[in-house]
Amino acid sequence: MRLLTLIGKELTLYRRDGKAIVLLLVMPIFFIWLFAQVLSPHLFTSRYSQAFEIAFADEDKTFNTQMISRQLEELDYMKGFITVHKTNEAEAIEMLKANRIAGAIIIPKGFTASLYSGDNYPVTFIGNRTQKEQADQIKNQLISAMNDLSAGQSGVKAVWHTVRDGGATPQQLDHVMKDSVMNFMMQALGRNEIYEKVTLTSMPQVRFPEYFTSALAIVFVSFLGIRGSRSLAEEQELGMLSRFRAAPFGMWQIFSGKFLGMFLLLWVQTALLVIGASLLFGNYLGAQAGSFLLLFTAIAFTVAAWSFLLAVLGLFSKGTELLGYIGTFLLAIIGGNIYPLFSLSDSLQTASEFTFTRWAMQGLLKLFSGDVSLSVWPEANMLLMIGGVLLVVSCALLPLARRK
């Protein structure tokens, strides 16, 4: 009964600063929206090189060569940083001499006809030695495109020989030749992309609002915990801890009441923040209720343990609250809550395994993914383990604080 009284007393402390609690519930929603709408294009995209320009000299001027030109301009991974100048061979050479372009692609006259006849006139590429990296990109792109054309031509030959060996007439061979050339070559030239970029990561597939809800919720929950960690230091300054020691109940009940009160408040904030953001941004909430309850409990327990450790450290130093905010922000960076985890260095990704911010985010991502095969047990276990270690350290420091 005394413990319940102490828990209730701890919860009433937060009501004195109601505006701060409202801000800690409203501001996270704003930042989740801000990150999802404004910052996600910058955090989840990358560039291969600096913007550069090339010249494309089409001396053949046929429909097929025009498609080759569009192939260079319309590839998704090249849009936004490559400019193609359509010109003639002489002007392309002049642009190279003036160092205006990274390279020049020259398609000779009769190129398309040579594909039909099997002569295969070569496409010329002249790179700029002062822009070797960019020139190599275009050269590799061109080689890949020509390999596609060569594969299409091989398909045409295979069809022609099969029909001829089957006894087709010259008129039938001519008809099949034209149809197969159109079919194979147009498919080869008409591809929208030659390279496909795939980022390998263990992060479940979620929408941007779901990602940032998972990433930022734990950060703001931790901020509220830091706000509550000041109570021990305030009570010590007011002499209340000394009076508590003279009370008929043990100090373990005082600290247990504080920890449990903080845990309950953080559990409620976690649920309100995650569910509120999900309702506003349409996040997936179809996972099993037991999984949400387990993860919310593990998150609240670990953040309460982190806050309790800061509260104990606050008995030694008045700067602990600032340390808590800086420490939480540092944990969020290492844990991938601010910048995507898969974009961090290998050493930071390894270090992130020891942060509760990473495991909380990863657990929420699993819930939002809608993948029933993903269990949050591993994340909950890691959170409880980290929280247990923080709580043990706090209890070990308490006797030292009493002597102080």
C-alpha cells in the first residue's frame, strides 16, 4: 500500500509541469512529419558522382539511334546529374578540347543498317582524360547498352537459322527477319534501365512516416524520462531525502516508487505517441496487440532504467540533466534514429547493438512492416537486458550517493 502511495506521489510531480508534457507529446508528432516530408529525400538518396555533361553525336539519325539517346537521358540513376548535348561529331570534338564534357558518344552513319546486315559498325566513345571517373561511367553504360544490342542480334540470328533450316521460302525468311529484328532489337533498346540499384539492409520495408515514428518515438520518450530524472536531485536539495530516511518505510520503497512511477508514465507516453502518430500518418497498426504490449513494456522499462540511472547520477552532479540530453542524442545517432543505420560506418553499426534506441526502433519497424513472420521477441529481450544492466548500475551507485 505504501508503495502505491509513493508511485502516486511520483506521478503527481509531472502534473506540475503540464505544458512540458504536452510539448513532449505534440512536438514529436511535428518532427515525425517534418522528417518524413522534408528530410527523407535527402537521407535516403545518394549520388554516384558530381554532375557532368556528355555529347551525343548521332550521324545515323534513325529511330533506333534516337532510342539509344533517350536511354542515356531517362535512366533513373542518371537523372539529375548528367546532361546530354545532342550535336554532331565535329562539335563534340571541340567540346572535348574545351574540357566542357566528360566524353563524346559518336554513332556512325549506317549504324542501324549494319545491325540488319550483320556488319555491326562500331560506336565510338572518346573520353576526357581530365574527367576519368565520369568518362568511365559513361563508357560502362555504353558497353552495357551495346551488349544488349548484341544479345538482341544473336536472338535474330537464332530465329533466322531455325526458320531457314525448317524450309521457309525466301519471302518467309525476309518477313521473319524483319519481325524478329523489330522484336528483339526494340526490346533491347527500349529498356528503361540497365542497372538496378538495391540497398541490402535488414530494415523491414515500411513507409517514411512509419520509419520516422519508429526512429523518433524512442528519442522523445527518453526526453520525458530525463525530465523525471531531476526529482531525486531536487528532493535532496530540499532535504526531503533525509526526512524520507527517517520515515517508517525503507529507502528501497522510495526508489522503487520512483522507478515504477516513471515506468508507468513512460509506458503511457510510448503508447500515446506511437498510436497517435500512427492514426495521423496512417501507419500500420494491424500487428498483434500482444506484440505492441510487449514492446511498449520493454521500451518503457529500459528508458525508465536509463532515467533512474541519470537520477542517481544527479545526486553527484547538477549537470546530469544536460548529460542526459546529450547522451540520449548521441545514442540516437549511433542507434540509427537520426541518420539511417545502414548509412553509418561498420564500427558505428557494431556500437549500435549496445544502444536501446536501436532495438526500440527496430522493434517498432517490425510491427509497422505488417510481416507476421517477424517477431519482436529479440528486440524486447535486448531492451530488457540493457534496462537490467542500467538498473543494476544504478543500484550499485545508490550507496555511494547516500554517503554523499
